[in-house]
Amino acid sequence: MAVARAVPGFHPPRQERSRVTVERIVRATQELLAEGGPDTVTVEQIVARADSSVGSFYARFEDRAVAIRYAERRFWDDIERRWDEYLDPDSWVERSALEIVARIVRDLVRAMMADRSSLRAFHVQALLDPEAGLAERTAALDRRIARDVAALLQAADARIADGQPEWRAEAGFARVLGAVRDADVFGEGSPESDRRLVLSLVGMYGASLGLEGLPRSWPELLALCRPVRRE
């Protein structure tokens, strides 16, 4: 529980049974936030969903606000961990720059739309609770993701590294992230609209990098996302 020290009012458990209870409470809090937003979450709802008790709740969390803040931190911790694993350079060494763009944009849209309700709830809470620092943390994560994606592209295609300003690949992907976040909050949320979004962003970002062979249809994009064959 790496975020325990960062959340005043949370009392870390020492026994395994207590840790299991905390995990159930955190998961229940995250689910309730996704379903109705922070204003609808009560201690009674949390313990009922977690199959726990009010006493167990207050043994670990001083109040409802602490539980929400802790659940938020855990949510973003998990997102950061998954991005770090996903963008491990060893997983991308055999892909072209175009394949990297196609796959990352597709997976980004897929992941954000799968977590749409949770992301919306936590984005709202970040605005309502500025002292938690989640807005700044999200912005920092976006910058790190954009920087890591740019590094992958520069490693895959020397023209991107040598023929463009250093910031272009990074700034371009930052715009991709922003567009996906806007679609997450304001978009239709249908499979067809998500596919259109992926194709549009791959075309926009790929064109800004000077890539050729940009996909014009969903089957063409999926062909670029196929696993690399290793001998």
C-alpha cells in the first residue's frame, strides 16, 4: 500500500485479514464513485458493498473523505503502473513507427473507454478536491506518457529523431491524450465512434510525424496492430 503515507487519516493495517478488508473497502469505494460520483458515496454504502462493518471502516479511515481520497490515489497508482509496464521499450523494439502509433492510440482509446465511468468520476473529484493534487498528478502522468511514446518512436525511426524538432513527437502525443480525454468526457461512447476516433488520431499524429501508409479503414489499422512474429 504505497500511497498510505500520502493520505492523512488513513491507518495502515498490519494483519493480513485487515489488509483484505481494506482492499474490499477501496474497491467498493472506487465502484461507487464510478457509478454515482463523489457526492453520492456514503460510509453505509461503502461497507455494504464491501461486506464489511462501520467499525472496520473507521478503524482504517477517519471519515468518508479520507476513503475517497485513498481510493483515488490507488486508482491513479494502478494507471501509472500499467502505463509503465505497457511502454516498456523491450516490448516495442521490433515495431515500426507507424505500428507503434497505431497500436498505442488504439489501446489508449480502448483502455480509456473501458474505464470511462471511473475516469469521469475521478476527474470530477480531482476538480472538486484540488488539495489532493490529482489534477497535477494527471498532468504529470500525461507528460511522462507523451515523453515515453516519443522515445519509442525516435528509437524506431531515425527520421523522427533527426529530421524534426525534439519536442514534436512528444507534443503531438500530448494532443492525442487530450483528444481522448475530451472524448471520454463528452463523446458518444459507442464502438463506432471509438473506431472513428482511433483512425482520426492515428491519421493526425502519423501525418504530423511524416509517416507513410497511414490506415484509411479499421481493417487496415488492425493489420498494423497484429503481434510481431518472432522466429
